Amino acid sequence: MQTGRLRAIAAALAVTLAAAGCKPAGSGAASGEAPASGSVAPSAAAAASDQPVAQKIFVTIALSPAARRQIAQTGQTITLPVTFYGLPTDPALRAKLQGRLPVGPEQDVVINGAESVAILVPPMDPAKVAQVENGQVLVAIDVSSGNHTSQDNLLNCDPFMDVPLQQAEALPKTINCKLIGEP
């Protein structure tokens, strides 16, 4: 009886990891590979585990060949601070907060080069969401190198700012990066 239960738990874990785009160690997956399109739908993962599936934003960091070499040579990590905010409806609050009311905790994701990551969407503060225009939560993802290994950022990346949360969750996104000063 216990063996059957362990198999069910293992199967639910595998489904959840597949839905998150994770691959088992030693699977031979190349770094920078997008989550498999054949992943199990989140609703199937929820049914298998009887727990709600956390909302996620899938992002791939794509480095130019020069940036890939430089990051590898220096051993710098890449940091993706992800912020969740809204435009305050109160003009005084908007001015005070420079137009951004944080509605959830910042996520700080650290990677070791060009990779695909699944960023978990944290719970939003309902009282703060009620104070933003149309209850619209926006997402910003900044990308820089070196925060954990050096003080020098090497990267100039595409902007990912003021994106509605529903849009950010809808499809995997690619953020292209090159070296600062690279044409």
C-alpha cells in the first residue's frame, strides 16, 4: 500500500516539475532551452497533486556570443529582480511612489548564464491591489550581471517593464542581452 502511495507522490512531483519546465539532472538538456512544449497542462498537475499550481512567468535569457563568452570567462552570475506593482489611483500616492505601488514581494532570481527560468508569482496584497488603476498588476524584470560575483554589470538587455501580469504569464518570454557597448 505504501509503495503505491509513494509512486503516486513521485508521479505528481514529476508532473509538477514538467509543468514548471524543469528537467531531471543528467537529462542532457542544453542550457538556455525553453520549457518543453509537451509539458503537462497546469490543470493536470493540480489534479495529480490535489494542490493549486502556483502561477509562473517563464523567461529565457538569451546572450549574444560575446556576452556568453564574457560571462563564462568572468564567472559572473546574472540576476533578475522581478517586481510586481500597479499605478496608484491616488495622485498623491502616485507622486510619492514615483508611479509604482508595490503589490507583492520582489523575486530575486540568480542564474549562471543563458537559461530558461520559471519565476513564481507571489501572493499579491489585496489591499494594495485595490489601490491601483483597474486592479491591474504590472511586472518589471531587470537583468544585470555581477551582483553576486562582481560590482561591474556587463549586460545591456531588452527592457521588460510595465507588462500586465496576465500577459507575462501567458507565453514564455525571451530577453535578449549583449555586452554594454556591443553593437
